[in-house]
Amino acid sequence: MTIQEEFRSRNFSIYGQWLGILCMFLCIALGIANFFHIHPLTIIFSIICLVSGLVIIFIEVPLLLRICPTSSTFDNFIRRFTTNYMRAAIYGIMSLVQWLSIIVQRTSLIAAAVFLLLTSICYAIAGLKGQGFVGSKTLGGQGVAQMIV
């Protein structure tokens, strides 16, 4: 299945997974960029954003749990997010934290909050429609994802 066919499938878990990959890059980039603000709470929110990006790497590309040396506690934490509802929940929580950064100062972390929210919505719609989680074959495919989980 090509990327184009995946997007035509109307499976919201695939949309969520690709938005999650975009969120990963956004969170890492914006976390680093906002780390250089003067306000200490903005720096804390940027560190949280950076850590969120690193967690998203392991959530969306589960093959990395086999490749990277991680603790069993971290592996068990990441393995909780195999269903659409759990992924919607974690992305919703990460989005909420970034939305709270607006209280301190308006920064580019809002972009991360928006895309994390969109990803959460995609996974929630997939769950509500009863669509099972389908991993993109471009990002490792179902065979790889099922082998790891």
C-alpha cells in the first residue's frame, strides 16, 4: 500500500499516525527553539514539549523500542498506547499542557498544541468509528508493529 492509498483509505488512525510524526518534529524543534526564552516557565514548557516529542517517537515508531536500549518500565509505559483511545488520550494531555503555556507567554508552542490536538482528534474519531489501529506500512507496517507489541 502506497502513502497515497493509505490516505485514501479514510482510516483516521493512519491520519493520526502521520500527524503524530509531524508532531514529533514540531515538538522537538519548538522545544529547542523556545528553550532560549527569558521567562523560566516558558523554558519549562519548552522542555516538556521536547520530552513529548521524544515520547512520540517511541509511540509512533514502535520498532525503536527494539533498537534503542530503554528500560522495561519505559517499554511498558509506551506499550499502553496501542489503541486509538489511549493514543487520543496521551495526545490530548500533551496538547493541554502546551495550551497551558499560553497562560505564561504566547509563543510558538501554540503550533505544537494545535497539531497535538488534531492528532488526538484523529485517533478519537478512529476509536469512535470502530476503526482498529492500522500502522502505516511506510513507517514500519503492521507486521513490524504487531511483532513489537
